[in-house]
Amino acid sequence: MKTIWKYQEAERHLGKIIKSALSEGPQYVTQQEIGTVSCPKTDINFETERQRDFSRNIEL
């Protein structure tokens, strides 16, 4: 029973984080360290596809 309560609490907490992140714009969390990078909201003409010559992994 205690495990179910912890899961539900974590689910609520994650929901709050996602809701606040959506208002800021696109986000991602890295696996190597915990952190978020926010980008400005995009307009209709924004190109969403990644250019092939750019790596997906970017060191900040």
C-alpha cells in the first residue's frame, strides 16, 4: 500500500513539473545530469526537423 501511495505522489509531482515546463516552451532533461534547457516558443514557420549533419548530443 505504501508503494502505491509513493507512486501516486510521484505521478502528481511529475504532472506539476510537466505543466510548468509546457508554459516555458520546449524542454529536455539530460541523462548524464539532472537539468533542463528551455527554448523560446516557436512560430509556425519554425523548421522542426533536425539537419542531418548536426549531432543529437550537444555538450553545454
